Amino acid sequence: TKEAVDAIISVQPRTASSGGGKSNDEVVAEMAEKLAAQLPPALAAKEAHAATFRALSDGSMNPLGIFLGHEMHKFNRLLGTMRSGL
């Protein structure tokens, strides 16, 4: 978290201002809060269509279900990393 905030602050232009405005830290904190609020909820397999994870007639798993399960897991890990970094 501190590394992300430090990186954002380091690329902000340096301007001299006298009084009243928000500090760089306040601006960055507000941006982080806005980004965190826009993140979608974690994906859940139970919200997928019933046929997506259903076993096929030969007993094997639907290849789409396998692929989707892997991608959902990776996406949820990414969301977790983003949330903890903001």
C-alpha cells in the first residue's frame, strides 16, 4: 500500500501553493478510495449458469467449466491484491 501511494505521489507535479488546497496525500487517498469502491465483487461459481459446471454424459467435467473456474480464481486473486493495495 505504501509503495503504491509513494509511486503515485512521485509522479505528481510539484507546484507551490499557499494555503487551502488538499495535500498530495489527501488527493491520493481519495483516488484510492474511489478506485476501491469501483472494484466488482468476487466472482462465485454458484452464480454461473447451472450447465457451466455440470458433468458431461461421460462423467467428465465441461471444459468450459474447467476454464471458467481457473479464470475466476485468477480474477478473484487479482481483485484481492487490488483491494489490499488500495
